[in-house]
Amino acid sequence: MTIPMNRIEPQMGPEAYKTYAIVAPASSHFRPATCVETDCPDYLHGWRVRVEGLPPELLHAAKTSGRKYTEMRVAEGETWLHFEAGQPCFRAAEHRARLDRPELFLVRDGDHRGNPRQTRARQHLRPELWVEDFGEHQQNIADQIERG
């Protein structure tokens, strides 16, 4: 599901804008992690899976995963597999932990519509330089508005 963005319509083309961003990309700033490292709620408290409506291949995978569970029939047509706490959850391969790396402080030409001139992003090596660049850019905009 995509959440629609609520943006003000820009008054000029994307080439008239700069985008300032502080990012920590998953590829360089995170690593795979265990349920323990991420305080995974399923690991800490256990979890349950409803049998009805689960595709047969997923039900088979759950029952043969090597994880401890109890099967509970709650009512006719309602059965749950309750998995004990303290074992890796089914999303364990998706868990990530942050590496001790500083964020990247970037300045790009353009805006959310793109970078028509295809210029490379500038990366500031120190956060205070990024802040200074941002402040100077804001001041230039204010000066241009004042001049008309």
C-alpha cells in the first residue's frame, strides 16, 4: 500500500530547486541481525498463526520449521498455531541492526520530480558544513525574494 504524498505544487521546474537530505542507506548502514539483537516482539513473547486461510505450503513450512508450537482449536473453523517465546520468528531474515556509521549529508539538484541536469549529489564530510550550505542557500533565497 502506497501512502499518497500531500505536497504543495512547486511554482518552478525541478532545476530551480535543491534537495537537502540526511540518509543512512540500508546497504551501507545496516547489517543482518538476530531476533535477540532487535528485541523482536515475537521472539520475546511468542506469536500465533491462524491455520484457516493459510496456504497449504505456508502451513507445511510453519509446522516443519523446527520451531516449538502447540495447536489450539478455539472453535469450529478456528485453529491457531501458538509458537513459544525464545525462538527465531518467521521474519528473522528481515531483521536489521544499525552499524556505527555516521549518516550521509547530501545536497542534490532538483526536487522530488527529479534532477533534470543529471548533476551528481554533493556529500558533505561534516554535518556542520551541510548545515552551513543549507543556511547559505536559504539566505540566497531570502535575498532574491527581497530584491524581487
